[in-house]
Amino acid sequence: MNYKLLNLKVILLFGVGVIALTLILSITVFINEHNQLQTKLTYLQLQQTVATLATLKDKEIELAIQNVHRLKGYMSILDTKGTLNEKQAFIQHLMAENLQFENNHYSSYMALEPKTAQQYFNERGKLLLVHKNIAERDTVRYNKPQYMLQKSRKEPSYAHDPRNSWYYQCKHSQDIKITPIYFDATYTNTSMFSISQGLYKHKTFQGVVGVSILVDTFFEDIEKQTFGLSGGMFLADYKKGLLLSKIGKEDSPKLAFVHATERQSVKLYQNDLEQPFWKDILTQNIPYMTVPNNNGHLYTLSSKQLQTVPWTLVSYQRTSELNKAEPFDISDFIAWAAVVLLLLSLMTLVLFKMLIWPLSKLLKMTQRVIKHPDSPIQMGLGNVVELRNLAEAITQIAAQVRKQNNERTECIKRLYASRLTQAKQARQLQRCHSDLEKVKADTKNSRLEAQKAHLQIQKTRVEIQKYKLDAQRAKVQSHAANQAKAQFLSNMSRELRTPMNAIIGYTEILQEDAKVSDQESFLPDLQKIHGASYHLLDLINNLFDMSKIESSKMDLYIDTYDIAPMIQDVVTTITPLLEKQSNILKVHCEPALGTMSADLTKVRQNLLNLLSNANKFSKQSTITLTVIRETIEGIDWILFRVTDQGIGMTKEQIQKVFQAFVQVDGSPTRQYGGSGLGLAITKQFCQIMGGEVTVKSQFGKGSTFTMRIPAQANVMGG
């Protein structure tokens, strides 16, 4: 390639040609894209309108679902204090307020199962209904709560008629249910569809709450929508192919596409319509599609499925009416292109005059400056400021070159002087090197000392490791001893319980024989043997429990049960022991303790241990059992608090009260007897159920034991 032919003139002419060609191609592409865009814009209104209206209808149904969730929360009002009439009036007032924000929401209802109605209202059935007054529909009072109609039905017919889909759909599921369109001939005499949800408590069906949407108001904006003379909108069920809304009046030109002057009167999937395209349109979101009607005329359709119900919204208009777009006027673009070409020609002339010619002169001037830097630059470059500045810059460059030559000579002189200075600095550096060698020798000695210290540290670490191994070995031996002790107690408890049960049985038989043979003088001794045997059997059972706990073999049997009956059973069991000590037991329980899931046997044993302990250290006094339910950080806890007025404990005794085989005192309390295992077992049982037991006491004034167990027990051990 001959690069000598490339210059500013050739490049400028080439650029102008490329711009002109690009302009022509751009006009051609623009015309094609404009025609395509014009075609798309004719169908965009159909697509945007159907998408916007479908989103609006989904939002209305979603708001109804939110209202149903609020209605579900009103069920808790029935559990509050107050008369039945006050509760019913308050619920219906809230139901009316729930309807006032959406014009399409027509009614709210709460229907209870017969058993639930009997429980709360002592009636065979209960249907609470609040709906708007159709007569006030076109007035401002239509959505005002004070003008809404309220009804209450006692007959449970709604619960026994499977045709009431708003009720029966919710009997087997807790999900939101949306009914098909139906005519409510029983209560409101209107066409509607309902959004319902079942009321469940402990997986038991208790009734239904829901909101009904009036078909007239829901379909109104769809049926009134028009596109030109032949277009409109309708709503259809894409599962059944049923046309839900109507098209228009008898004289409407829109009926030429689909003849449907009544709602739910046309099934689009029927073969006699001779329109097989309906399933594709209703079961998909179609931006636009052109289809023929029964007369062969083409119509353009756009469809959008609703998200909450199996319905599809369809917009349509005759294709010939849509394609009446104005033709593209190309004369404006031709005129504009001619103006641009003229401007390009003028720009080319100006560039030649103002840029290319002055640059040629400036090139010659630069070549002269390179050969003769001291020569002056004198030339007229016209009115272009940049070219004048470029000439001045070249002059400054020449001056700087002269200056740099002078500075170079001066730098050479300074370089020789600098070398002499470096020689002096080298001698000084030699002396510094000698000093550095001395410092290195001192550093080496310091490192030797550090290594000796490090060896001493290593020896110390070895000694520490030996001590740790000895401690670990002692811990393993201690654990083995504990396991052996637990196994021994478990084996001995099993071996001793059988003869002890035999002794108790024979003692009871001897007591019966003594009574029958009138030898009652033996009864006191037999009763002492019987009581001592029971005491020894209780001690053996406690040893067996302790052995199972320590050997991690204690099993939990989690059951869900009511708390109040369990408390009554414990009170009945402990009453004979209280009577022997002439003590009185007062029980304070919350009215709604409910249920708990825990090991019933161990909870009862813990309560009996606490009450027996309080009874043992009290005489002719009052013992109080308080049971409450509380919630801490989202977790329900059951608190059992046993308070006595007995001898109490000191701080030292409190520290030992939950230790196994240890009584709180060896002198004054030894007379009360006991193995020292009851409270230790109580603490262990609480811990393996995820709870705890604590004590507060004042010597001489009594003690308070508090047992906290989660309502849903967690296995912590065993």
C-alpha cells in the first residue's frame, strides 16, 4: 500500500462520503423500523389495557384475601369476657368496617360448626352476615358501615347443604378457597363469588369466615370497556371454557365476534362454535393474535390470566379497524437528507480553507525549525486560534531545546564533583561496617542466651504436659468409679425391690389375719414393719432412679395432657400425708392452664416430692401450691411453686439441699428422717425435661420451691 497517498484531503473526502452513505442507509432502516413500530403500536393498546385491568382484578381479590385473614382473627373475641350479645355486636361492627374500603366487596360472613355454635352461643348453629344495601349502590352511603345490613341465623342449614361451596370447600383444608360464581338465593339474592378460609383449633374444624365479591361491580368495568366500534373485553373461565361476562346489548356491533348478551351463557370450548383457537388463548398469556370469527372476519386478541382465580381476561378488536394507520411520509426525510448533504459540502470547504491549508504551512515551518532551532517563526495562520497556539508552542519547544543543551553541560560538571564526594562517603561507610560487625557479635551472644531460655521453656512445657496427662487419667478413673457405683446401685435396687415387695405383701396379709382372729395387739408392730418396708422400698426406688440418671439410661415418655386434672390427682395422693401432720394444702391455679407435653409420671413425682418435703418440715400449718403459665421469649413455661411455713433453711443448707445422699442438716432436721434423694431426683428430672428447680428460704420462717418446666418439654439428657 502506498501510504504517501494518505493525507488530510483524502481522509476528509473519504469521511464525507462515509457520512453521506451512512445517512442514506439510516433513512432506509428508519423507514422499515418505523413501519414495523407503527404495526406494533396499533396492537399495544389492547395488550396494555388487558394487562392493567388483570392486575387491578388480582389486586381486588388479594385485598379480599387480606380481609379474610382479618376476619379469622375476630374469632378470638369469642374467648374474651363479656355477654354474648356484646361479643356478637362487636364482631359484626368489625365485619362492617372491613367492607368499607373496596366497592366490589359486598359481604362478610362468619359461619360456625354446630358444635362450636353450641359451645359459644348455646345454639344449634350460628351464621353472622354483614352485607351492603344494593338499593344504596349509587350513593355515598353504599360503603358506609352504619348503613350496612346485619343478619344472624341460628339454623345450621348452611352446614348440612353441600351446595354451599363457600362452606364445604373449607371443611378439609385450612387454605384460602375461592368459589365459582353462584346466585345466593338463601341470604342476599345476588350473584357473587366468595373467598373463604376454614377456622381450625387443634386441627379441629370450627367454622368458616369469608368475603363475597359482587359480580355486577366486579364485571362492570370489563363489560363497559370498548376499543373503537368493534372492540371490547370479556372474562372467561380457562378450565371450563365458560364465558363469564356479557358482551353488550342486542344492537351492539361487538356481538359480531362472540354473541353473549347474558353472563355465563356461552361455552367457548364447544364444537358448534367452530372456533378451536379458544383453548390456546385462554390457557396462555397472549400479547396479540389474529383469529377469524364465524363469518370469516379477522379479529386481533390479547389475553392475560388472573393470578388468583382460574379466569382469563381477553381484549379484542377487528383487525381491519386496527390497521387504519397513517402512511409514512418520506418527503420530510428526503428534505432533511438534502439539507444534511449541503451542510456536509459547506463543512468540507470550510475545513480546506481554515484547517488543511494552514496545517500545510505549519508543517513547512516545523521542518525549518528542526534544521535551524534559532531561526524565527514568522507566518500568518489566519484566524484559527488553535493553529496560532500551535506555532507558539513550536517556538517554545525550540527555546527549551537550547536551554536543555546548556543545562546538560552544567550537569556534567556537577557529576565530577559528586564522584569525589562519593569517594569520601565510601571511606566513612567502611568505618561504619566495622562498627556493624561488633554489633553482630553482640547480637549473636544475645541469641545464644535466648536459645538457652527457650530450652528451659520447653522443659517446663513437658512437665505441664505430664501433669495434664495425670489429671486426665484421674478424670477417667473417677468416671469409671462413678459408672461402677451407678451400676452397683442399679443392680442392688433390682435385687432388693423383689424381697421388699414380698415383705410388704406378707405384712398386709398378717394385718388382715390379726384383725380376723381378734389379735389386734400385733397390729402396731405390723404397722411399723409395714411403714418401715414402704420407706425402705421408696429409698430403693430413689436409688434406682439415681442410678439410671447417672448411667444416662433414664428414658422420657412425652405425653400431652391437661394440667388441671394432673394437679387434682397429686392433691388426692398427698392428702393422707398432710392429715398426719395436721397441715392444710391451698391450691391456686390459673383458670386457663391448658395442656403441656412432658413425662406425666416424672412431673407428678416431682410435685409429690416437693409437697412431701414441705409437709415433712411443717406441722399444723398451711402449705400453698401455685401453678401458673407464662411466656418468655416466645416459649411457654409451666411454674409450680410450693410454699411452706416450716423450719426453713440457712444459706449453707440451701447450697446442699439438691445434693444426693445429703440432708440439709445433721442435728435439728435429722429427726425428720429421709434419704436425701428426693430433691436431688427432682432436680435431675427437671433438667432432663429442659426445666429447672430453685429454692428460696429463710431460717425459721419457711421455704419456697419453684419448679419451671417448658410446656413443650425438650429432652436434655437420659
